[in-house]
Amino acid sequence: MDAIVEKALAKWPNVPHCYGWLALDARGNWRMRDEQAQQNNLPGERIHSSALIGFIQRNYTHDEQGRWYFQNGPQRVYVDLEVTPYVVRTDPRHGFTLHTGTPVESMYGIWLSDQGRVLIESSVIALLDDRDMAECLLHLKMAKQTANEDYLLQWMAEEGKNTTLFFQHGAMTLPVRFIAESALETRFGFVKKPRLPAT
């Protein structure tokens, strides 16, 4: 966390939290959601300022309830998540990096959702950026050959129960597990749309 943020927290510890105004989309873009975007369930305006993006990402964390937020000075700005708290991208140097720029050091699990999206489990759960899907589909193996489209569709229809699928990347081979996207929050302990509790 930035030192200026820590000082602001110490000076103003009881500033009300902010909900619904900041979102993370499925490609790892930060979006500002004004009142019109919130009322009409729109994604919001994409943030392009590299300085602001860097500030958000350095001060991005979560509370004990699994609600992710950006600590903006003394205020928590809770984040609406389109899918997961992180988005992962392929990287020629590190293999994979999170949307925050952090390299993925170790992968513990690979998931394929009922929506056909790949998720990578490391120290966090991260959705694979769809622009990297074509490259990563080459790493999905059935036995020793690349899984074709028919096989993947069958695997998804059977929820991964009757056929075997692996993710092979370099020297690493991990079994692929099926997950319904409606189960992501419970399985990985995060809240997609934090809101102020009703009083």
C-alpha cells in the first residue's frame, strides 16, 4: 500500500466506504461507473490513465468477507467484479501475469467453466483474458494430443465427469476441473458485487 494512503488512513480512519463506482471487467480493465451506468447496469467508462491504473493496482486488496476494494486515501472503493478478482494474461517472459503486472509464480489448478472460460488458480483465482484463449487452448490435452473442439464440448456437457482433460505448459501438467461460474464466489471466497448492508 502506498505510504500516502497509509498516512491518510491514520488521519481519517472513519471515512464512509464507496460501492458500485469502480469495476473490473473480464479483460482486466478498470471502469468508472457513474450513476447512469449503475442505474442502467452498464459496464462504465474504461480508465486509461496509466498513473491512476497504477495507483489502483498498488492499493488493491480485500477485506475479511472477500470483498475486493481499492484503498483511495482514507476511503475504501469497493470493486464490482465481472468474473473474478484478477484477470491473467500470457506473458513471453513469465508465462502468465496478472492484470496488475504480477507474475504468476505457481499454478495449483486449472478450471474450465460452464461458459467455456479458462480460470487459473495460483495464490489467487484469475480468469484468463479471452484474447489469450486461442493460445492456451493448445495446452489443453486429452491423452497426448491437443483436445479438439468436439472433445471440449463433450467434456463441458459432462461437466468433466466422464472424460479426462489436462493443461500442459512446459514441464507442468495439471488436471483441468469443471466449475459453474455461479459457484465461483463460494468456491474461491470472493464477492462479485459488494454493497452496503441494508439497515
